[in-house]
Amino acid sequence: MNASDLYALRERFNQDRTLLCFNGPISRSLIEEIGNALKNYLEIDQARPAEAMDVFSAYIEMTQNIPTTPWRKAMAKPMPRPPWSSRAIRKDAIR
């Protein structure tokens, strides 16, 4: 992906009011780090407490069913669903 594609993707997320988008292998520590990043973003954005709760509720709902088996173990045995996920949270869900 070149820089212009990346900028176009960012612009598309801004137009769609996408706050967070993730695609790839995931672990419990990464889920925690993304949660911390969301918290920091909402603090900087001065989101109301109710808005912040809406974001975290959506984030928890999206992540609670993602398998967090370490990648190498997951690849060693069959799983009904791969240990990665594509998720997005839209900004208008919090306003």
C-alpha cells in the first residue's frame, strides 16, 4: 500500500466517521492497549461520560467473542474461527 492509498483510506474513515478499525491477529494485551488508546482519544476529544460508556460498551461487545488464543497455538490446531478479526467503531455511535 502506498502513501496515497493510506491517505485515501484515512479520508474514507473520516467521511464514514469511523473511530477505530482493526484487522489482523489479536491478543488479550492488544485488546487492552486498544482500549487504552480509545480512552485517551475520548479524554482528548472531551467526550461526555455517557458517550465514553457507549464507545466502551460497543468495544467490549465486539471483542468479547474474539478468540485470543496465541497465534502459534491457534495455527497448530483447527479452530472454528481464525484468531483475528475485523472490527470498526463509528464516531456517530457516540454522539
